[in-house]
Amino acid sequence: MKKLIAANWKMHKTQAEAQATAADLITRVPNLPDDREVAIFAPYTALAACVAGLGGREGFATGGQNLYPAEQGAFTGEISAAMLKDCGCSHVLVGHSERRALLRESSAFVGEKAVFALKNGLKVVLCVGETLEERENGKLEAVLREQLEKGLQDVPNNVTADELGIAYEPVWAIGTGKVAGPAEILEAHALIRKLLALRFPIQGNALRILYGGSVKPENTKQILALDNVDGVLVGGASLDAEMLSKIVLS
Ligand code: PEP
């Protein structure tokens, strides 16, 4: 399976900025290595611009940062799978820690989103990860278990590695400049692998596990070389096309 380099632009970039950054990225990566795939998770208003900037280049996809698990209806401020696809999205992020913390999204709700997105033909990256307090209290495994068990409970048993990936993002490493060390990444990814293999006996070993948390050009290669690391999810460093291109080519 290709390594997935995922960019989370969060609440950054106007349409013009998104289009320019995406276009700059593909210029800086004229030949995407065979073992790489890129997905940019842009804000809703910049999705179509990001798609335009990527110009249909193979291996580069656009995704939403969230969706609501219903076809349509009275859900003010929310966005549907059909709307994301209408903008040219093939992917969606669910369960980012900022949404879990700021918008109080539960693991069960994140699971509903994952199921709904998959049913509607979107590829899902489901984020999990512990806070510093949880880690310090020895709750790493319990937190990952709760987030994965509830998040994946109703996901079809035959989901493929192309359709579903998990991003391990320790909350204490997001946007802090504090990257998790190799031992911490190995431990968490091995735990996630074990839980995936239990949940999906056939393809659990094939599903991609991405690491996220202060990834930058200087540390990507080392992180991608670790066992059970099948990609990275990048926030801050993905906003700049030059930095993102270096990460993609690491
Ligand atoms: C993220 O928000 O998904 C993230 C990993 O952010 P950063 O790379 O800035 O830590």
C-alpha cells in the first residue's frame, strides 16, 4: 500500500490561497513517487479551489475536514457527503481531536460519520489520540480502544485499505512543535494495529495507520520508516507548498 501524505489545512486559506498552494505543490512535485499518495483536507469554502489547483493530477486528492451523517436536512452549519463530492472531494477526515475537544464529538458520533461517509463513497481518515493527561495517567491503551471500538463498530467488515485509514495524533503533539518520539509512535501504532486486527481479522493488518503531530520536512523520513507507520497527517507544515512538497518527497 502507498504511504498516504495527508495535509490538514484546518481553518486556513481563502479560495485564491488554496488554489495557489495546491498548484504550487504539484509544480514542486512533478513526479510523485510510486509509493506515495497525497490528500489535502481543505476548508469547505476552498475545496473546489484546491481541486482546481491540483488540476486532476494523479495521486493528489482533496478531502473535507468533517461531514454530517445525514443525506440532507435541518442541520444548520453542517455539510453532507454529497456536497463534499460535489466539490470534487474523494476523502473526508473524521474525529480530529480539535472537533472532539472543541465541539464535544463523541467516539460514537465519529463512528456514525465514518459509516455514513463510506456508504456514500468517500474515503475516510479517522483520527484518534490521547491527551497528555490521559497519557500520564497510563490511559493510552484505554483511550485508543474506546475511540477505535466505538468509531469502527458499524464500519462494514469488508472495508478496504483504500477506503479507511486511521491517523494516530497524540493531542499533546498537535501544533505544539513536540513530536512524539520513535518509541511512543511505535507503541501507539502497535496498539492500534492490534485493535485493527481484532476488529478486521482479514484486512486489519493492511489498513493504513498515519502519524500526526508536529510533522515537518526534517522528521518525516524517520517517522515514515517506523514499523506500522503508513503515512503522516500534517497540520502547520502543510500550509506551505515548499514544506509540504519536501514532506511528500521525504
Ligand atoms: C493536525 O492538526 O492534524 C496536526 C497534526 O497538526 P500539526 O502538524 O500542526 O501538529
